Amino acid sequence: MVLPAKWFLLILVPSFYDSIVFTLNYYYCEDDSWYLIRSTASNLVLDASNSRVTVQHFDGYTPQLWRFKRGSRPGLFFILNNSTETVLDVANDYTVVLAKQTNESLSQQWFVNSNGRIVNAGSGRNLDITGARYIPGNPLIVYPDNGNPAQDFIVKEKRTCGDQKFNTIP
């Protein structure tokens, strides 16, 4: 597969790991591309409607679009919501919330571990669908790696941003 020059394979290398490759075969673009983050177990996508972070059926609206921005250290990134312009953050040691971005807080920064899971840099815990209940509206938490498919997500690029609705299911 040949990619245009502005594309590159996203390689995340947390400072405390030797070399971790984002093994899920996703590509990251330096421009303002937006992405869907989808559960592989349920096909539900991350959604930031109503100021909450939940999983929902794909509807194509902007609360379901996310952008990855470089974090404060190599290998870390912020996950920014298109609709709210806020980032995924961890409150109370496990609850995933939306918050205004600060460049210092590790609770707002994420990396991908050697299993391809999205991990919070502050807590060291994986992004997880609460109780492995794959129902729309179920909130997200961070939880220690337990091998459960509730911690498996893929990222699908959507090459547009703004208030446009997408017509295809990822």
C-alpha cells in the first residue's frame, strides 16, 4: 500500500517502553482529520453527546468524531472531541469524562500499549466499556488490562470535519 507523502504509520513510543508500534494498522494524518473510535466487540462508537462519554450506535454526527493531538511527552496524545472541543480525561481514578485540555495533565493523555489497547497515561489503565455491557449510552471507564474485549477499540478515519453528517457505517 502506497500512501501520499503527508501520511505516515502512527508509531507511539511511551518513554517507559522500548518500542511499541501501534499494531492495529491505523494511519494518522498531520492535518485536521477526524476519526471514529469503535468497539470491536460491539461496533458501538465513542460518543460525547450530552457532555458525557458513552458508546452509541453510529449516527454520523460530530459528537462521535475525535482527533488525536500530540501530548506533552513522546508517545502520548490527547483525544479531542469534534463537537465539544474537549479532551478525554480521567476523574476519580476511573471515570472517563470530557474536560478542557491542559498540556500538563497526564490524566488527559493516552498511549497505545503492546496489546494495541488505548491506555491512560496518568492511571496506566485501559479505556474500557463499563461492565462489558454493550448497550448504547453505557459510559466509559479506565480499568486494568484484563484481556476483555470491552477494552478493544479500532480507529476509523473520516476525512472531513465540521457539522457534516456521514452517510456510511464504519
